[in-house]
Amino acid sequence: MPKAAAARKPAPSKSVADTRRIMAKLEGQHPNADTELHFSTPYELLVATILSAQCTDERVNQVTPALFKRYPDAASLAKATPAELEPQIQSTGFFRAKSRSLLGMAGEVVEQHGGEIPRTMAELVELPGVGRKTANVVLGHALGVPGLPVDRHVLRVANRIGIARSDDPVVVEQQLCDAMPSAEWTRTSDTLILHGRRICKPRPLCDKCAVQDECDYYRVAMGVVTKRGRKTQARKQPARASRGRAQIRKSRARSGK
């Protein structure tokens, strides 16, 4: 990438020290964060992660026990037909596309990797249905290779807080990896995902957030700073002001004004 283009990319509003402190607080709020997909082998996690697209982990976990019993490895899955596989994964949604991805992935793993799930990002993303997010999930959780998956939760939470600044998952991944030690990449992702599911939802529960006071989104919403980061006069006692206005309206209504 040209230096000029790289220089134009927005940088996170938080420093490396800020980001590490914020993540420590979030990890305290969500201790022992981990993937919620059930698996026992890299193959099982890869299948489960492909199925999890546009689907809840809970639903995937309901489907995979029978699926893994029938297809315990890539070699057995590669022999399946779409007609056999699709009914078993239909409840996860987009089952035809997922079936193509799973069968294509299994075939490639058998033909190109001797039936073993590859251990590098470059090899994983060459498999059908596998992008960087899926590859990072498998690397970090099943293969012991540092990886930082960026899904919609990580993207939303990291940008709101200010520890990343981009709509591009690859850029957000790089910004977070630059700020956090590699040994903590996977836990960082898991923590941000749980925070996005439990607290920092599309309609966030800011009053329950451990990093409320350091969150750019909250500070803008409360009028502490503008969207461009300029400090403003903080709003004072908005609830009391609202009650005062309500009392004035009631008083006018009683007097007929």
C-alpha cells in the first residue's frame, strides 16, 4: 500500500496503553471469554464456524452433534452429496450456500492437505467458504496460532469505544493486533464479542458498561465531546430538567393556559 494512502487511514482515538487498560476492564466484566461454539477438533470448529454465518451459536450447537457423528472428519464429509447434507443443516439458514462451502472445503482439505486442517492463514483462506474471520477463529481456538477474528460485534464495539477506527474488518483487525500482545489476540476478540452480545448491543446498555467513562460513543451521546473529539459543556442533570419541564406543562394544563 502506498505510504500516502496509509497515512490517510484514520487512527484509533485510543493509545496502545489506553486500549490495553480498556481491554483489561472488559475482560474483568467478561471473565474467561471464549468461543461459544462446541467442538473437539480443528475440523469440527471449522465446520461450526462456517455454519455460524448469519446464525446463532446456540442453533449451530444444536445441529453439529448429529452432523459430527455422521461426518467425523473431512474425508467422510467430502463423500456426502448436497441432497444428503442440506436437510441436516437447513435450520442454520442459507443451507444451500453453506452446503456448497462445506463440501468444497472438505474436498480441498482431503485433496490438498491430506485430510488435515491447514495451520496457516494463507492456506485456510484458500478453502471454499473460509475468510479471514473464520480462519482466525480456527487458528486461535483450535490450532494455538494467534488470531483475532473480527465479526460484526468486534467491529461495532471497537469503533464505539475508540480502540479501532474503520468500517473495514481487516483494518480493525490490524489496529487491534498492533495494540494488543499476540498472546492476547484471541481473548481480545472473544471479550469484544461477548461485550457486543451482552452490553454494547445495537441499542447499547451503557449504564452496565465497565468502560463507559472511556467510551467515545458514550461521551458523544452525553455531550462531553463532539463527534470530532472537541470538548463541550457537559450536560447537567438532564433528568431534573426534564422533570421541571413536565411540571411546567402540568401547571399550564391545570390553569387552562
